[in-house]
Amino acid sequence: MFDKILIANRGEIALRIHRACQEMGIATVAVHSTADEDAMYVRLADESVCIGPPASRDSYLNIPSIIAAAQITGADAIHPGYGFLSENDKFSEIVAEHNIEFIGPSADHIRLMGDKISAKIVVKNLGIPVVPGSDGEVKDSLTAEKIAEKIGYPVIVKAAAGGGGRGMKVVQCKDDMGNAVMACKKEAAASFGDDAVYLEKYLERPRHIEFQIIADKHGNVCHLGERDCSLQRRHQKVIEEAPSPALNISERSRMGETVRKAIQGLGYIGVGTIEFLYEDGQFYFIEMNTRLQVEHPITEMITGIDLVREQIRIAAGLPLSFRQKDVKFSGYAIECRINAEDPFTFVPSPGKIGDYHTPGGLGVRVDSGIYSGYSVPPYYDSMIAKLIVHGKSRNECLMRLRRALGEYVIDGIKTTIPLHQKLIRENDFINGAYDIHWLENYLNSING
Ligand code: ADP
């Protein structure tokens, strides 16, 4: 087992990883920008190294600084968390070249799945259904029009290297195709340094359902059920729940098994998430994430499995501490992503936190690194906390979430807590009757 792990991330996920390390008796190294000197994860880590100024490209994306920090402190592994360098195949290669273990899948698998076009081709060949569309890159609008004619409008133009909900354009009719392809290519080149785009049928009322998988270096692969992440704004998740209110036990085990076999066929190692759109009883693959997800705690709550601990064990060459038959799903879990933003206009609201009180009690978990007196910096993602509740039934979970959101006090800045409080009282949410477009429509209706 490792003696010391460097955590190449910040905020709540850096703290989450630190906690797993502490419980395993592993020392931690935090890295931070000058804007994060006072962050809780930096205070709690065994050692910390400043790796640069506030801008992410100069600090959390600065590979030479991070490698130097690992070498100076003698870390024998690096956990990348999510975002930043977690899906950067070059980073994982450079880490390995320095005889440090990268806690994640191989560079080849990161590269393969990082290109959504190659990912779709590979998983299709492994027996996973994909969204109908171009079976590869679309180079010009004429080709795009021909494909759209075949699959039928509306369609969506997507960047092969896209992520974070960016690099997507919905096209309703032929006349709009030229502009959409051009705009998407331009955005893709600017944001991801790769202008390749592809086409998919635009599904009009799907749910977003994703399967968690985990695989060790000894050929053991398990699926840990699904998460429903259909409540989204601008293609970004806002509330997630597990299990999905839309699936029954047989659909879960059938799809879980399909995914498990495909991942085994791929020879993939580590944790990963296979994302699907689900409509009229059919699953359609959209992408695979080769890292820990923001929403991993809801899977932990219903399975009792510590995903970060397992990631570390896998990287150290140990076998999974369970088999598929040992994976038991217990109750329901819901996660609310709490952002430092105006709850209805979503304008960022960084600044100093005044009074701070977290909810507690049975079945309540808060993953966050903020505290009274802490200043939320303006440079990074606005998510400052995740409130996760677990209950025996979905109804118990909803009532507990209502209670916990009511207890949560974050003064001094605006947060999205009031939005969550409103959402979880909506009948459609209570009934689990929502698709990926529900939240946008709802926000349009309340904002006028
Ligand atoms: P990213 O990597 O940016 O997260 P994804 O491919 O995972 O992009 O898609 C993010 C979200 O965009 C999905 O959860 C869904 O809401 C929407 N989306 C993507 N593809 C389609 C599609 N073919 N039809 C309808 N919505 C889509």
C-alpha cells in the first residue's frame, strides 16, 4: 500500500480523498494555488505545497509544478479527483514516467474515452446501444444534412472532445445546419483544442441514467447500479438520485450486466461511469467518464462501498474487496449540488462566508470544505458543497432532504439552497416524473 498520496485537486473533492487516505493510514499532500491557502483541505492535509497563482492553468493544470510537488514530498501516488487533470492522458503518462502511481485508468483508456467519437464506436462493438447518428466525425454541413435527413430532425451537433456540458448545438431543421456545424466547430477548437464534431439524434424527453462500474487489476469487474441525473441546467447536473425512479430491478440488473461485460471486454481498470440517455425503455450510450464523479456519494450511500478507498486499493494492485453478488442496494439517496450563485439567475456569488451551520442527523452527509470566515474564491467552479441524504424509501429520503435543507445555514453569500428547497416540493420531482429538459422548462416558467 502507498505511504503518501498527493491530491491533485482542490475543494470538497480534495477533502473527500484526504478523508479516505486518513482512514487507510496513508499520509496526504495537498497542492494549492495562492487563492486556496486557507482552504480546509490544505489545513487538514499532512503536508501542503503551493503550486502557483490563482488561474487554474498556472496551478491545478500546471503539470510540472504538480510533479515537482510530488517529488519534493516523496509521494508515491497521485489522485487527480474530478475535473482539472483527471481525464488528461498525458498527465497520467507523465506521472507514470516519474515512477509515481496514477490513481485512475490507463492513459490508453483515458484517451479512447476522451474522444467521444472513438468511445461510441468501441462501446457499440462491445454490445452497448448508442444514440443513432453519424458513425464518426462530420467534416462539413452537407454531410451533416444528409445524415440528419436519414435519422430525422431535431439533431444535436457535439464536439468529440466536449465536456462540462459545452460544445453542443441543437438543430431543428436543415436551414440551421450550416451555422450550427460551424459554430460548434469553432467553440470546440477554442475550448478543447480539437474541432472535430459529430451528429446525434436529439432525444426530446430522455432521462440521464448512468452506471457506476469498478474494475481491479485481476479481472474483477462489478457494476454498482445507476444514478439518475436528469435534473440539469445547461447540460449540467443539479440534483442526482440513486436508484433511478424510472428503472425496475430487472432493467437495472440487465443493463448493469451488459455494462459490466463490456467493461470487462475493454480490459478497463479503475472506477468509471457509463452515461446513457433513457427513453421509452431504451438505453442509448452518450459517453464514458474515466474518473470519480461529483455524484459518487449517492452510490456510496446505497451500496455502503467507499469508492475512493477502492480506487486507492486498485491502484496499489489489491483485488476488489467484494464481488458482484456481494453488492446489495439499500434504500435511496439524493444529492443536491450547492453552488455559490444566485439561486434563480445563477450569477456567481463568491465572497466571505458569515454564519455557517451544517445539517446533521441520521442519513445526512455534507461533502464540503467551507467554514465560517472562509472566502469563496472567484476563480473556480462555483460548487461549494454537496448535501447527500439517504433513507429507507424515496419518500423518507425526500422528507429528510426537506429537513436537512431547512437546517443548512450559509450566510454572507448567495447559494442555490433556496432553489433546491423549491424543486424538491414540486409534484413532478416528488413523483420522479422528470426528464433532462424538465428543469430548464421549469426555470423558464418561474423566471418568466
Ligand atoms: P458532457 O461531456 O459535456 O457532459 P454529454 O455527452 O455527457 O456531454 O451530454 C451532457 C448532457 O447533454 C446529457 O446529459 C443530456 O442532457 C444532453 N445531451 C447529450 N446528448 C444528447 C442527445 N443526443 N439528445 C438529447 N440530449 C442530449
